Amino acid sequence: MYLNPTDQAFVDRRRRLIALWPYVGGGMLAGLLGFATWLWLFIPLMVNPWATVEALKSGSLEETTLYVMAVLLPILMLACLGAFVLMVGLAFAVFRNERRLIEILDRQRRD
């Protein structure tokens, strides 16, 4: 099967990216888990709802902290929604590239 140089470069790049993904993806997951663990241990009010409820019940949560949480919650929600939109957009880009690769391979198979 013959590929023109542009298509061959595209296929080679895809092969490299696919070969590297387990390491990159695993590193990203390990980093996220490490960050979540660090937050859970050192700043539990940010990730542990039970710690927040306990602080509210015991009265140890400062009023300024409540104000900051109330102000930052909408910003955090918008950031999460933006991240989800970005992830869906990236998924569209990934599937467009994969469709191009399949079209290249199908075209070469017909020739």
C-alpha cells in the first residue's frame, strides 16, 4: 500500500502519539490523584464535604471563609462547565483526526 508523503507523515505522527499515550495519560492520572490526595490531607474544606459539614456544625468555620466559598462557587461551576465544553471540543477534534486516518487507509485499500 502506497501513501503520499503527507499522508505517511500523518499516519506516523498518529502512531507516535498512540504509543506515547499510555505514559502521558498515566502520568496525568497519577498527578491528579496526587493533587486530590494532597488537598484531602492538607486542605480538606476544598474537597471533603464531610469536613465542611463538621466545621459548620462545630462552629469552627470562619464567617469570612463562608463568604469566600459563596463567592467562588459560581466561578468554580463556570470553570467546570468550561472544562466540560473544552473536553467535548477536543473529543470532536480527536474523532475528526481518526476519521481522516480511516479515510486515508480506506482510500489506499481501494487502490
